[in-house]
Amino acid sequence: SLASTITIMDLMGYAQRINAQTYDTLTVFGIAGAFYLTVNGVLTLIFRQVEKKALAFEAA
């Protein structure tokens, strides 16, 4: 949770810097949001698989 908060702060910081240079707010923050959702989704799937394998011994 803490790592996610730090990462989103970094991502939004980069987006704000790019926005200050381009003034294309919707595109910049839209791409930042899509990037965040993609990375978050992939990591969620990976950790679900890891958790499933780690807890497989309980099902047996």
C-alpha cells in the first residue's frame, strides 16, 4: 500500500511536469492513468498467481 502511494505520487509528479510543458492536460493525465491501471492490473495478476502457488499446500 505504501509503495503504491509512493509510485502514484511519482507518476503524478512526472505527469504534472509534462503537463506544464505541453498544456495538454487530458492527454497527459489520461496516459498516466492508463499506465497506472495497466501496471496495477498486471501486478495484481502476478501476485494472485504467486499467492495461489504459495497456498497450494493448504488445499492438499
